[in-house]
Amino acid sequence: MTQLVNYLQEVRHYLHRFPELSGQEYATTAYLREQLASHDIAVLDLPLQTGLVAEVRGEQPGPLVVLRSDIDALPIEEQSGDAFRSQNPGVMHACGHDFHASAALGAAILLQQQRAQLAGSVRILFQPAEETGHGAPAIIASGALDGAKVIFGLHNDPGLPVGVVGCKAGALTAGVDRFAIRIKGTGTHAARPHEGNDPIVIAGQLITALQTLIARNLPSDQNAVVSITQIHSGTTWNVIPEEAWLEGTVRTFNADSRTLLEQRLRQLLTGLGVSFNAELALDWQPGPPSVWNDERWAAFTLDQAPASELEARTIEASPIGEDFAFYQQHIPGAFVMVGSGGPWPLHHPQFRVDDQALFPAARYLAALAFAAGHELAAEA
Ligand code: NI
């Protein structure tokens, strides 16, 4: 067992040293393929550019169960100071996907060892491009989920101590939408604003009005976030520019508020356009919806925790995005958060995962798949 603990730690440190951005995980994919092959674990032949899907076939009759991990990194310059810090300039595993991939590999190895007792098959997803939201749709399109009955996934959570697993039924993460707004005014001399149509003044009104989207449209027991994160306009001090451009994100926890906020934003832009006699164009890019945990399987993940020596906690929903949500549009499943220590938050240049959390996470993933296989087999 100590051997597997050390091996998984080495795998994680290796992945951490050589992180790759979303959709470019070629070396990561090749490395994981080698590790799976060295443990005699089958890899499915699927039309995927990057990422891969392993399969462990149990010797007992049973369902197809899916475990999901992700493998991509972020465009961040690492400042952790760790001995195994990123060797790829400007790229970092700052969301701990190296941890997720290593835990999933560990689960695959443990399940392979238990295959005489395993009911059904387990597919282990090493999903690319989670950060861009393109990875899960690519995996689904490859057919990897076809015939599967349930899916489990985890994310490390630096806000939870090592040894704790958190889950809840219903919304766990937020629906993530990205938007950009282009305000087309009319440029002129800064001294003669009446001869133009100042897009910066319109942008000011827009930013203020956006604050009412949530405060005056959603009931007080519903959460959502609207953030403007970029604004660009102008070139110098004495010219009123032609255009202003803003970008931001909307985070919601259910489909109704997601639809409502998009609709209200569109109405607001139309209204401002009329009042200021300007054109306000919206580019709305929908991302993954809210991770929506099935009631039965959320309870199942918490029930299974103590057997893997983890403490189960019911947690609050988080406004982060997670493209695991796309899988749950096809099959039921549950996504859990596994304590990884902290103190730095996800996506921080000093982000770290405590290695102590790795083997328990692998053992827990394997236990979820094993127990779900037997539970579903008994019902069939
Ligand atoms: Ni992540």
C-alpha cells in the first residue's frame, strides 16, 4: 500500500512539473496512457485529441459506472516555491487537476486489483479542457458515457481540511455565463462633448444599472453574482472615444434565474440604447450550467465516506463553475469536494495541495465505483 501511496505522489509531482493548457494536454495524455498501460488497464479507442478514457472490467455482472477527473492547467506563473513546481513558464496546475488525475489513476489501479469482486465495469475519465468548458462536451461526443448508469467526480477544496469530503444534493456549483458589451458612441473633441455621444458616460450608467439586475430581480433567498471584470475605452486625455467595451460574468444556481438575468440584461441594454441614442451590442457566451447533484447519489457519496476514513460534511453551494454539470445532463451523478488543506485558494499562483489528501481520495473514488456497481447490480 505504501508503494501505491508513494507512486501516486510521484505521478502528481510529475504532472505538476509539466502542466499543459486546456486542449493542449498532449504530453499529459501520453504520460497517463503509459501509467495505465504499465498497470494493464485498458484505454478505450475514442476520437479524442487530448484526454483519455480507461476502463476496468469487473468479473461480476453489473452496470457501467463512470469516474471523472480532469487534466488541464491554467495560464498562471507558479509562485509556490515547491521543489516540483512548474517547468512550463506561465502554466500552472493552480486548480489541482494534477491531484484529480492522480487520484483517478489510483482509483483505476485499486479497481483493477479488485476486479474479481467488481460488479460491472468502471470507466475512468481523464478529461481535457475543464477550464474552458470544452472538455466534458468532447468526452460526451466521443460516446464514453453511452450506457453508463451513474457518474462521480471530485474537486479538491483548499477551504476544507484534509480528511473531509463535502457534498450536497441539488446545486453545488454555479451556472457560468460570460458576456461582453460593446457600446458604440460617437467620438469627438473632449472640449465639445455635445458634438459626439460619449460611450464612457453610457458605460458608467450601465455599470450602475447592472447592480440592480440581482438586487431587484431575484428573490432574497436566491443567490447570483454579476461581475464586470474588464473595461476598455479611449486612447488619450482630450479625445472622447468612439467605443467602450466591457466584459464580465454572471453566476447563477438554477435555470430560471439564469434565463431571467440574461433576459433582464438584454432589456437593460435596449433601454440604455434608446435613452442615450447609442448602440449597445451584447455577446453572450453560455458556459456550463450548475452542477446539480442527484439526491440519491449525493447521499450515497456522504454515506460511503467513513469506510474510506473520510469525514462527511454537507456543504454550501459555491459560485465557481465546473463542466462536470454537462455529464449530469445525460446521466445522474454526484460531484464532491475533497479537503486539500490550503491556505491558498484555487487559481492562486501559490496554490498548493497537501499530498496527504491524495491516497484517501483515490481510495474513496474506487470505493464509490465499487459500491455503486454492487448497489445497482442488486437492483437489476
Ligand atoms: Ni478545477
